[in-house]
Amino acid sequence: MPNSDIRSTQMNMHHRFETARGRGGRESTVSKMLSDLILACKQIEADIATEEARAGIYDRSDARYPILARSLNDRHANLKGTIATLEKRVAESSQHKLVTDAA
């Protein structure tokens, strides 16, 4: 047995090549993620409206504006940013796919 030390064993490195099937799986995962995030945004919008109605205060600059509604607004803004980033990534990916398929 030449060199039985496990740390000295060399690993065979396999490069990952993206297949059409793998790319499609990733695209569908991102699409599913986008639809889930959009649904979460709609739910947060409903929660904000409910909290504002409960407090009777709709002006975010009002000092009495509910803390829960403030935090939900922040969360909503973060999700919108995430959605915009993912949509941009999907658009760039499909543009890249069109160029590589045409070549």
C-alpha cells in the first residue's frame, strides 16, 4: 500500500459542465423563488394595510405610526430589491443564452 496517509491521497477533480437540463433546473428554481418572493410581498402589503387600519394611522412620517408597520415596510422594501436583482439576473441569463445559442 503506497502511502496510507489519507491526507496525502490526491483527489480526482471533476469539472462541472452546465448542461441544458441543469440550466433549466436552475432557471425553474429561480422562477419559483421569484414567485414565492412576489407572493410574500403581497402578503406583507396586506399585513401593512391591516396594521395601519388597526392603528388608524396611515402616514409613515407620523410618530404614532405603528412599529410593526414600519418594520414590515422595511422588509417589503428589502424583498422588492431582492426581486429586482433576481429579475435582472434572469434577464441577463436569458440574453446570454440567446447569444450562445445563436453562435
